[in-house]
Amino acid sequence: MSRAAGLKSRLVVLLLGTAITATACGGGGSAGGSSSGSTRSTATAERSSSPTGASSSAAESPSPGAAAGGSCVSRVLAGMTTAQRVGQLFMSAVSSSGPTATELDVLRRDHVGSVILMGHTTKGADSVKSVTQRVQSTAPKVAGTQVGMLVSADQEGGQIQVLTGPGFSTMPSAVTQGSRPTAQLQQNATQWGRQLKGAGVGLNLAPVVDVVPADQTSVNQPIGVLSREYGHTPATVARQSSAFVRGMGKAGVLTTLKHFPSLGHVRGNTDFSADVTDDVTTVDGEFIQTYRSGIRAGAQFVMIALVSYTKIDPHQLAVFSPKVLRTLLRDKVGFHGVVISDDMGKAVAVQSVPAGQRATGFLSSGGDMVLTVDPSTVHAMTSAVLAKVKSDAAFRKSVDASVRRILAAKAAAGLLNCPS
């Protein structure tokens, strides 16, 4: 993307963020797996949203001050069926080496709006481009506008770089990135982002902004053991990860801060372990610095960990906690973008919860987008959300607010262009 286009995208994000401001609120060992070990009281946004359903949403008022981007989001939102709206809340998996017929069928049947490219591929950028083009062929047209698929990948660097081969640079680990001058790192990230954008990937599920104390790297399974941290102090991590965010942004690629509130003080990897607990992190912890810095740098997504934080909410995992999602992330940190879960498909941390309840629990607590790397769970999840939308007016309004945020992100990524 050109510099002018990048500036335009950031302007759209800024304007839309103003319009939808709300008071609410890992691939660890498996590099091809979820991002955790491999992200509301949405008062203002919800008041501007109409109830879910095409007929009732026609009267929806445009987002104030959001100019063309906001009016396009409103127009598309108003034209969506209930099933299409619910589908926008999900990110399902397709193989990075080529989607299967089953994977594509899931996208179409359940109106899934975003995908994650799963599994390492060494075939290069041209091969990935063919994959993303096939994914885009499933994108719906609403109100005369193509609603593009948001394609994501875990492209952090080091052991967590799923897309390699001709056309993709070999990215060093975050530990190495953290030692580079920020100007150099930003320039590197712009190059890596342009490679992603050229291959049709619009969202990087990176950077990791968890702060792992230096004396805990050898026992921190999801981050430290895999060299996914930018440093061992909040100031270093904030500075270096924000350079990465800015660089990706210049290339027109959206970024994801993970794993909120922090995986810096855990030992287990939620991809492979249940009952992973953090007994250190508090609502006033230093971890907030890295998120605030990344948000200021332009990150549009925040990923939520599947960990229990005993000093914040000892009764439930962060991904199901309004205290974490609304009170801490939305209210205290001030994030108004898209809140995405870590993998809720195959992760052992959530296997005791029925698939449908995983989705409704996360969305009811203040989340926006459910990530599942297991396409077989999508139908149960969307069905549960559809049922709750029909029976719960407050949940229906929350869904509309989430869809609005997701469409705004898509507009910023150039995936939503209404005819003038």
C-alpha cells in the first residue's frame, strides 16, 4: 500500500474509532496453532446501533463524523441479515497451503467473516495469494458492497512465522527484533507487512506484548521458551512492539496486541493445558503500559488470553470475564477496537465448556470476534449466538456494536468500499 493509502486507512480508523467510542470494555508450542500459545458496556456504540435483523436496521442512523467510511459501515450493517451479522463475529481456519472444500463450505454456510491461515507453509507468497483469493471468493455482497474476508496469520517471527518461502522474508524472533533500533524495526515491519498485504493477508496476529521477567523465560511455556517477547521490561516491550505496529500499519496491515492482560507470569500453555493461572497480574499492573503504547501506535485488535487471573477475576477465565474485557480493557485501558479471543476451538483450556457456550460466554462478557482453529466447532457456535440474539435484546444490541467495530476495521483494511 502507498504512503497516501496508509494515511487514508489510519484516518478512517481514527474517525470510526471516534464514532463508535464505548465505555465498555497465544501459538505457543504449536507454531501453526492458535495465537495464545501459537483477542462492554458498549454504551455509545450500542446506542447508535439498531437491533439485529435487516428489516429493523434500515432506520439505523449513520455514525456521526465518520464521513464516507462510517456511512458505508452503517449501510452495510443495515443491509445484513441476522445470520450475516453473526457470521462477522467469527474467525475460522483454512489451511495456509490450500483450503479444503470442507473449510470453504463452513465459511459459506455460517457466513464467517474472517479466517486464520493455519499451518506452516514454505510455498511462498504466490501460493498464499492463491489461497486468499479462494477465501475472498466466499465473501458476500451486501447493499451493493462486497464485504471482504479479513484474512489473518500468526506472522510474529522466529518460531512463530507460519508463512515462509519465496516472497516472504525470514523474520527474526521478537527477542532479536527487540534488540534493534526502533527505526530499523519499524522499517523491517513495513517490509514484512507489504509482503503480507501482497499475498492478501490483511491482519497480522502480532505483536506479542507480554512482559516476561528475565528470570522466568525458561519456565514460561507460551512466550519465554519460544523467544516471543520483545524484552523483559514494560518500557522496552512497549517501545519495540509499537515500532512493529507502526511498521505494519504503513504497509496497510492491521495488527493484534496479545495476550491480554498478560501471559508474562504464567507457566502453562493454554493450547495444551487446562487451569493455567496467573497469581501476579493486577488491574494496576505494569502490563497496561504495553497495551496503551500499542493502541496509540495504531493497533486495531487485542487478543484475550484463556487464563485465570486470581487478582483480577478469580472465578472465570479472562476470556469469559466482564471485569477483564469491559472494566479493564475498555474502561481502564481505553481500547475501542476489536476484541478477539485466543483459540476457542482446539485449546485445551476451554474444552470443558461446550462450543456454543464458549462463543456466547465470550461475546456476552464484552468480546467481539471468536477465533476458532477448528472449523467443526463453527456451526455449534454460530447457532448458539443466533439463538441468544433472538431471545436477548441486550445481547442483540451488543452483537450489533461488535459487528460495527469489525466492519470499521475491514473498512480501514480496504475490504469495505461502498459505491459513491
